[in-house]
Amino acid sequence: MGETATQLEPFVDPFTAAEFLSIRPRQLLQLARANILPGHPIGTGQRRVWRFRLSELAASVSGGVDYRSAVPDGHKARTKRYG
């Protein structure tokens, strides 16, 4: 099989994403839940699994991407602000 022109970037777990940003995994999850950093919750209910794309995180801390428009309507941001 040949390579496709578009390669999908793999998702990473919170530990890998936090290491990439040099922060703690718990802080990363808090920022993602508050819609301050881009993250992808998988599942429903209170115990969701979160996955991240390193390129989205890099772009968001560089100020290059408005990821909040991609947040599903059912996912409401918390009002607490960080930073």
C-alpha cells in the first residue's frame, strides 16, 4: 500500500502532552476542561478519557489557533480562568 497524501497526526495521552508543555498532567487536564487548551474528551459522563494533539497544543500556546469554535455545544466551559 502506498502512503496517502494526508497523514493523520496521532493523539497522545495527558502524560505525553503535559511533558511536551512542561507542565503537570493534572494542570493540563484542568486547562483542557476549562477550554483554555485544546483537548478531545472521549466518552460521556464525569470520567472521560482525554486525548491531545501536540500540534494543536503548540499552536494554541503560540496564539495561532482558535480551537474554541470546534468545541461541541454540549461541552460547556467553566468560568474559572487561568493565567
